[in-house]
Amino acid sequence: MAATVALCIVALQYRGYITQVERYGYLGCFILNLIAGSVVVLPALSVVVSFTMGGILNPTIIGVVAGLGEATGTTTAYLIGRGGGGLFRGSNNTFYTRFANTLDRHGSKFVFFMASIINPVYYPLAIFLGMLRFGLIRFFLLTWAGRTIKNMALAYAGYFGLKFVLRWLGVTIS
């Protein structure tokens, strides 16, 4: 509830851009979430984009498209980790060993859960999963499923929250 109110306040401050964002549509949502998912500095961009676009377009489609964009972007972090995977291999690091064992037992649930929440450490986690040689297809599908749920929740929060606040202020959106 607090996050919805905070995002509404941010959206209201930039309400002039909302009609411009509408022109980009689903492709724009995909591209912005692709960028947000692939760059560690911009993870909050996906939250704002999904929330705002959910208030303008179909929130279910926004959730799926944004989830796909973020999953595709995060795969770049995974591939970076995959390329540097030899750094820990053969080391006697107890954290690495313990985490690798836990990942073997509960990896899919863990990756899905971490992807489905607003999480600033998912990008470094994706690098680490690549280093551990977690399956690429499995990683991508779990990330897409989790990010879709996260973005769908944000899009529906935008759909109900943003439309209500904009209507209350007399701002009309097509």
C-alpha cells in the first residue's frame, strides 16, 4: 500500500510524461525492462515502468512483457558469471561450498522467490548463479516466471492506484 502511494506521488510529479510513455507501448516496456534488468545501476527503473505502464495499458500483458524483458536482461549478468566461473572452482571457500550445496537442493525455489520480489541483489545473484553453473534455461525460465509475477503485481498496483489518483486530480488518460 505504501509503495503504491509512493509510486503514485512519483507518477504525479512526472504526469506530463505519462502520455508520452503511452506512445511507446509494449515494445517500449520490453526495451526499458531489458535495460533495467541488464544494468545493475537501474533496477528501480523496472518498478517505475511497470507501475506506470500498468496504469495506462493492459496490466497482465505489461507483467508478461516486462518479466520477459527483465529476464532477458538479467541473463547477461548470468553469462558474465558463467564466463568468470573458474575463479572459485577448486577453491576451499566454505561460503561457496555451502551455497553451492544449498543451491543443489533448493535452487529452483530460491531463484524463483528472489526473482519474484523487488530485490536489489538479484543482479549479483545472477552473476553468482552463472559462476556456479546453474542451468541457463532453468535460470531464464525461473527468472521470467518470478519477474512476471513481480511486474504483474506492480502493473496492477499502477492500474488501480494510478488511475484512481489521476481521476481524482482530473487528469484523463485514453
